[in-house]
Amino acid sequence: MGPVERNDIEAQISQFLAEMDDINNETTWNGRKLLEMDERITTNPTHSRTRIMLQTGADSHNTVFFGFSMSGVAGRQGHSSGDLHLAGVVERGHVDSHASAQAYMGSIESAIASVSISMREVGSMMARLTFKEEQVTVAHANVEAAFNRIYNADIAREQVKATTYLILQQISTAALAQANANPQAVLSLFR
């Protein structure tokens, strides 16, 4: 491969890195950059795991905890402390010689392996959150159905039913009074 081809490859790599920067800057949720590359994550030096708590229901005890080891991530990135600085995981490199191209590809493969490990962890967390989401959705549907059954009842129909039962009760009371009155009338003839 000649110097022209190597320059073209380097230009293409620069464009890909620029696109990665654009994706990083444009991926936001609720005003926070999700792929913030300059964010520092610091763990407690006495603990090797960091825990993230997410509330997954209406009550404060409906929570899910996720834990991850910062020491493993820091070790993969060449850091010895509990701090993980994500900027510069893949540096802009030069491919002007065969050796530098191989070294650059090695750093890219290392970064891909690190991202792959992190993606597996994120995938398992997402599966757990998806299950929780389905549970909350079913609970919400059940509460909504109960609410609608109570508050959206046909009031006119229920009022007609109540009036019917009241009339039937009054009729049965009158029939009972008549039944008690007839034997009294017969007994009064014998006096």
C-alpha cells in the first residue's frame, strides 16, 4: 500500500471519528448527553462495585439496583485508580506506515472488545428493565380497568335497578301485611 492510499485511509478514519463525535454530541435524553465522552465516573475507593438505583414503580420500595465493577473497566482502559475517564478511548491515529497502521488497528480492536463487554452488561440490564416495564404496564392496565368499572358505571341503569328493588321490597312488605291481615279477619268473626 502506498502513501496515497494510506492518506486516503487516514482521511476516511478522521471522517468516521468526526461522525462518532457528532453522534456522541447529539444523543441526549431529558437534557443529558447519554454518550458523554468527557464524563468522569468516580467510584468509592473502599468499594469495588458501584450501584445504580432505579425506581420502577409507584412506591419507594419498588426499586431495581444495578451494580458494575469500575476496577474492571478502569483496568481495561489502562487506569489503575477508580476513576474512569472515557475521553480518548480511541485516539486519532496515523496510518502512515505499516507498523503504525497495525498498532492503530490493535487499539481499535481493544476498544471494540471493551465496548462489546460493556454492551453485554447493558443488554442484561435492559432485559431486566424490559421485564419490569411489562409488569408495570400490566399493573397500570389493571388499575385503569378497575377505575373505569367504578367511575364509568351507567348511573341511569343502576338507578333503575335500585328503584326496581325498592318497589319489589315494598310489594313484598304489602303482601306480607295482607297475609297477616286475612287470618285476623277470620278470627274476628268468631268473637
